[in-house]
Amino acid sequence: MTAAQTLIMVTIFAVTTFGTRILAFVLFPAGRPIPKFVEYLGKVLPFAITAMLIVYCLRNTVILVSPHGAPELLAVMLVVALYLLFKNSLIAIAAGTVAYMLMVQLLFV
């Protein structure tokens, strides 16, 4: 890839990223109330996206062959427990990811 192509690509990415960020301010200016539909989406989308990510992450789990999904189940249980304990998604997800990777690499080989 030439330097000109790289510059064009980075420019397109920057304009697109900036455009999507500024679009919210253009569509919903400070003086106008936010539409009820947008407020509704703001409340339900985080949970819907989280559910989709869980399904996506667990979609290839094979429970009929050893280790029968044990690392995945243990990691999910750890994430839930840590979230309930600390109420911090970042800590829960990071610890669950590290625990899963350690189990897959060291315990369930």
C-alpha cells in the first residue's frame, strides 16, 4: 500500500468516525428534548447487545465432548459472581477472560 493510499484510508476513517460522533449533536441539539424512542433505545440496547455477545461467545461450545463446556461455564459463573460482588463490568469481564484463558491453556488441555 502506497503512502497516498494510506493517507486516503486514514482520512476516510477519521471523517467517518468524526461524522458519526457529530451526528448525534446535529440530530439532537441541546435545546430540544430527546425523542422517547431514542431514550427507550438507550435503556434497552446495552442489555440486548450484552445478550448477543454472550450468545456469540458461547456459540461454539461443545458440551458432548470433553471438557463438556466446563471452562466456559466456570468463566461465565466467575463473571456473574464478580459482577454481583463488585458491580464493575470491567473487573468481571477481565477476570473471566483471564480465568478462561488459563483454564483452556493449563487445566483443560
